[in-house]
Amino acid sequence: MNTVNTDTGKNLQTDEEELRISQRRAEMRRIKREKERRKKRNLIISSCIAWSLVIILAAALIIVVRAKSVGSGGGDAKDGGKTAKAADSVPLKKSKGDSAEDLKMFEENETQETGGESEAVPQPKNEFASFYYYEEDKQDRYEAYQELNPEMDPGDVVWRVNAYLDKPWYEYDVPVDTYDDPLMIVNKYYTVPDGYRPPDLVSIDGYEMRKETGDAYLELKAAAKAAGKRIRAVSAYRSVDYQKGLYNRYLSSDSKENVDRYSARPGHSEHHTGMAIDLFGSTDGLRNFINTPEGPWVREHCWEYGFIIRYTADIEGITGYEDEPWHIRYVGKEVSMDMKEKGIESFEEYHVKYIEHSPDEK
Ligand SMILES: [Zn+2]
């Protein structure tokens, strides 16, 4: 009985234990399942984070690659402006797709469009820069002068601006820096200082002029004589002081506007160079000169002896002086004949194109 009882008791005990054990096992299984669920959830979360990072990195990589390919597509530094322009349009065109093929196609399109663009809308800078006498630092002035003179040939714009013709007469003094140069230019921009006196002045016919000018003048005079003409010098070198007196004398009986058309302001007279001569013909008077047989003869032949008629009606807009058939300027035979051959009438134009610059530059 006892045993049974004991056994029964034992059995009861065992049953309770078994129940506890099974409960504990169930509990452990539940905990295990819970742990696995948590593990799974964590795994999902961390993989989500990892993928997000991968996607962000990939996007960043695409942006960098695209930026690099656009930056290197434009070529050398000269194309900087155009490349920047093309780069501005990247987001619009590139939004279709990101594949390497798309990128390649885009680059090809970009190259074609950039080329086409430069043909369709020529840059004003290139228009001026194609002339060998173009000066880069004057670009803004070329553009402004072209805007004021839309019909003017760009080549004319360039030499005229180089000759300061975009500036008002007498309001923009440029000191002559080559005083003794036989090809020096003096006009309503280029000026010599007070007290300037050219070297090697000689006296011919009672007037001072530079030696080479004097020799050429004597040749011209002899040729005129041989053709039955009679010319004589009535003015050559003048000092700045002398010009002051002359100009002021004219001003006492005429308006400044008028005087400026026939008399130079002191410092601006070509007579300061000792290479300009005023002529009388067989009858006296400067204004009468063209009506004497000598006037037309000098106009036709002076270039053969190294002289040019410096002021003619055609170029009054350039020189600022009315027609002066009596005023000749010595430039040397080489230059006078070259001007004749090239059909260049103003020394201003010739000076820019063949003295300050040379076609050999380009
Ligand atoms: Zn003169």
C-alpha cells in the first residue's frame, strides 16, 4: 500500500514534474521562437539599412561620374564658356536615364550641339580677332564702336578703334613715343610736348624741315620744274609755341569749331614733325593752290617722291581736317608707293595696319 501509495505519490510527483518540465519546455520554445522572430526582424531592418546605403552610394557615384564626363567633354580652356553653357543644360537632357549608353549618347549630342552653336551664333570676339591688327585689350571698345556703327565692316572697326577714332577729337591725348621716327604720326590724338624739336632740321627755301624730307622736297620741286610747274614751300617745321600763336590768331576771328577744321591745336600739328610742308603754286595762296596748274600735278605725282596729300575731303571723318591739297607729308617712297598701291588714303589707317602692326604677325 505504502509502496503503491508511495508509488502513487511518486507517480503524482512525477506527473507534476513532467508537467512543469513540459511547461518549461514550452516556455523555452516560446522564448526561442520569440528570439528567432526578433533575430529575423533585426535581420530585415539591418538589410533594409544596408540596401538604403547601397542605393545612396550608387546614386552618389552616378552623379560624380556624370559630372566628370561633362567636365572633360568640352576640350581645352578656350572653350570654357561653351562648356559651361552645355553643362547648364545637363539636368534637362540627362533625366531620361542613367545607363552608360545614355551617357555616351548624351556626350555625342553635346559635342554636336556645341559645334553647331558656335556656327549659328558667331561670337563678336572672333569676328574682330581674325584681323592681324586686333588688340585683345581693346575688345570692349571694338564692341561698343560696332554697336554705334552697325553697318561698318569689323575690320574697319578694329583699325579705327586702334587709331582712337572711337574717342572724341582733342579729348584723348596720346603722347607720341617715337619722336625721331620718320613714320611718327601726329594728329588730333597723338601729340608732341611743348618744346619738342625734331632732330636733323635743315633750312630749305627759308623753312626748316628734316634732312630726308628736305632732300625729297628738292626732288619734287625739280620734277615739277621739269614738267613746267613752279612750287615753293611757305611753311614746314613749326614749334608748339608758334602753333599756339597761329591757332589763337585764327580763334580771334572764327569759331573754335571752324578753326579746328583747318588749324591744329598746339601740340597736335603735323608741322611739329618737320616732315610736313605747305605749298604755293605759280600764283600765291593756299586755298588757291588746287586752282593753279601745280595743285593737280602735286596731287598726281607727290607719292613718287615719298609724299602723301595728308588731308583730303574723302577722309575728313578720320583726320578731322577739310581738304588741304597744299599740305604734303613726307613718309618715304616705300610707304607712299605702298599706300598708293593698296588704295589707302589715310595715314591713320596705314599706320595701324602696316606700321604698328604687320600682316606677318599672323
Ligand atoms: Zn600744313
